Amino acid sequence: MNGNAGYILRVRIYQPQAHYRVPFTYQRRHTYPIPPYSTVIGFFCNLLGFDGMPAEHNDLKRIKISIAGRFESKTTEYIWFRNLAKDAHVGRFGTVENRSIGGHIEHIGGQSPVSIDVLNEVRLVIYLAHEDETFINYIRSSVQNPARRLEILHLGRAEDWIVIEELSQVCQLSQFDIKRVDANFGHFFWIPERIYQPNSKDSLAKFEQFEGLLYRLPTFWTVEDYDKTLNRHGRRIFDYITAKLSDGLFTQKHFLFDEECKLPIFLADFGGEK
């Protein structure tokens, strides 16, 4: 595995509502039960003021991330999206030149009905591990005082604001044991193909031993022509990692374990993923 992630930080987050969009769903927009890696990485880029994810932010790219979470219920919202296609505009207003309906001037285009799945009462447990104690403490202090943030802190949609429920002290990763705990942990977990193996006499269970739905998840990215436009909202070109979505039932598996929260930790090693 790449690097020596010697220090670890735990962040527990509450969201009243959240939508982590499954990208290939449209008419009904489905959500992952927990955010994918790119969403969490984007959160910390926003927090740290890293604009455009340029190559000089190598400290962040060496980080290892574990994501777990749960929610109480899921609802489906029915909304209208603006469709700017010419045919959609003509279908609503009759002609290209017209923008008036019932004597009221409206925005150009038509409207398309869309259903969006929304998670309620979301609680996330995110672990960050890094070999540089100074950098992981810099992240911790930025969570406490997000003075460099680029915009309102959110996970998912812009309106999916967050509340920090707990921010642990930075500690050495060696304080966490690799052990077998047979239980249903009541959380969803991303189990990455490249699970970071800390220096330990005990070995982690292999990716193939875990059950779960297989996904190809986005991780880090570059923004097309960012050096020319400085537009961080431009088209993103992602790296990807293979991961399984687990419902949290584990038997006869060894993994890194947090005794305080009584949760497994699956640190994704992003090195070499494309």
C-alpha cells in the first residue's frame, strides 16, 4: 500500500436531509445511502479553500478515507426542473419569441417533472488518516473554524447543510486494533478494493471476502481548462476506485476497529487509482 497513514481523525456529521445522487439516474434521481468518496473529498476541498483541485494539493491526495453512515427514512420529492431545449420552450410558450403565459413573463425554456429521493435524519462517521500529523491537525482546525471555506459547508446538494456532531482529537493510527467483531453495525459502509493496511502483525480481510453491491466510485478530479479559466465549476475529469456498498453485517472478518464508536474502519487507499 502507498504511504504510511500514521495519524487519524474522526468526524461525525448530522444532516436533517441529504441527497447523494447516483449519477446515471435522471427522471427519478436515486441517492446512495452514504456519500461517495468524491462528495466527501469535495466537502474537504470546500472546507480548506482548495479551488479547482489543482495538482499542488498533494497533501490532500495522499489522504485515506473511511465513510460509514445511517439514516432514519427516505422520502421522494416531486419537483420541476427547467428544460432549456428549444422544443421544450416552444412546447410551453407556442413560439420561440414568446415568454408570456397568462399575462406573466416567465423564464425561457420548458419544465420537466423530476422525482428526487431524499434521506432524512442522516448521521455520518468519516475517518481521515494521513502520514503528516501537521496536515491532519490543519484539517481539524479548519473544521473548528472554517475561515477558508469557499461556500456554505454541505454534503450532497447545496441545500444539504451539515452539523458537526463530534470532532475527535488526532491520534496515532496504531491505537486502533485490527480485530474480528461479528455483528450487525446498523450502518452502511464503503469497502474499497484498495483497503489501507496499517503496519500491524494482523492482516485485514481481503476485498473479495466482503459482501456488497459493487460500484465504480469517483474520487479525486481535475477541472478541464482550470489553468485558463479559473472556473472550478467546469467539467470535472475524475479518477475512480472500485468499492462495495455493505449494509454493515460482518461475520468472520478482520478489520480496523474503533472501540469508542464500536464501528469498523475501511480506509480507502487512492494511490494509483485512475
